[in-house]
Amino acid sequence: MSNTITISDEQLEIQLLLEAIFRKYGYDFRNYAFAHTKRRLENRRANEGLRSFSEMQHRVIREEPFFNKVLLDLSINVTEMFRDPWFYQKVRDTVIPHLKTYPFIKVWHAGCSSGQEVYSMGILLEEEGVKDRVQIYATDFNERILEKAKLGIYPMDLVREYTVNYQKSGGVGSFSDYYTADYDNVAMNSSLKDKVLFSPHNLVTDGVFGEMNIIFCRNVLIYFNRELQNRVLQLFCDSLCAGGFLCLGSKESLRFSDVADKFEVVSEREKIYRKKRTL
């Protein structure tokens, strides 16, 4: 009798759907956390009135506009300006003094989504007087979301929350100085984009991204399974210069990862780590 793997029909259908997406379009969600992926796919299936994930697979393969809907569903788009203000306060107080010692600073926002954290860091760097010697790389695999990030236009009804976050993060000016209001939206100042290069990059399938002084990838790894987390963390390790900083989300950690011994902890609460100079 041959060995068999016990798997539900629904789980198999989802695996085949993700395999089809990878083979047809090149986007690899096969090692995303299963519960998260299933929940997002279930929402799309219900909204479209489909009876099974097999029906969804059929449409994904044959209808690219439908695939684009699914791609947006699977993208990680939860973000805000100065999210977790205490994190930015810690960066300002602890990390920036080190970065100021470099003649040129390379920053990578990996999985930048619609760009709020990119502009947050741009404001911080401007207030700390180092923006003129910084190059910021903002990347995401979803090019539609990346276009939104480039525009830097956000709903007016979020500004009050963003302003409070900015103030709590140690902002030294007025948040309103960094945007222009226009009816229902605000547009971030174009000066905040001067040092930003928005570029497509897929953490799952693409390789090392330059030699960075600091990498931000906050609240992305929680959507990956352990194998993919380790692969991406190794990518970050390889993309950092010696002494470079890695900033993760509040529910993420290097503890128990394959690269834990290659970093020292700068702040466990804020999940800020520094690559050791000698490995």
C-alpha cells in the first residue's frame, strides 16, 4: 500500500488554485499562511457567487481581469501613516544617530503597499536633516498598489488619525505642512518623493536588493509560513550592509528564525535588529 497524505478536497482545490496562479502569472502565494489565504479567497468566492475554488481556478486561468481582482485580494494592504508611533519614536532616538554617521544612506521599504509608511519615514528623515543624502527604495509585488503609493493621495477622513500618530511619534512640526488638502483627499508633498524610487519587487521570487543601511518590512512576514519567513529573512540579511538595521512589525520577530544569530537586538519591543559586523 502506497503512502498517502491526508488532505481535504477544499485544501487541495486551494493548493491547485495557487499553483495555477503561479504557473499562469508568476505570482507565488503557495507558501503564504494557509488560514490567511483561505479567508481572502473565500471572500472573493462568495462575492462572485462561485460554488468552489475549482470554479475560481477556471476563471483565474481564463479571465485576467478576474485574476487581477484575486491578486488585489491576496495583496497585503493594511497600513497607515506613522503606524505604531512608539516605533518611529524609537527609530528617531536610537537608529537615526547611527545613520547620521554615514555619508550616504540607503533605505528599503519592502512590501510598501500603498506607501503610507514610506512617506512617514520620509517626513522623519527630513526632520532629522538627512533626507538630502538618502535614497529610499519602495517596493511591492502588486504594481497597481505601487501606483497608488507613487501618487501619495489618501482619504481626508484618515488625516486626524495620521496627525495623532505623527505627534505621538515625536514629530517636531505640523503634520499639515506635509500635504495639500483637496476636498475629500490629501496629497503628500512632492518633495517627499524626491528621494524615493518606487519599483516592483517580489519578496517570494526575486533576489537580493542592493546593500541597504536599513530595511523596513513591517507586518508582512505574519502572512507567510515559517519556510517562507526564513527565506525572506535570509534575503534581508544578504541585502543589508554590515551593521545595517532591520525593522519588523510588532507581531514579528527574528527569535527562532534561521538568521537570529546573525543579528543583535536593538529593541525587542519595537522589533528593531542590527546585522552583526562579523558573522
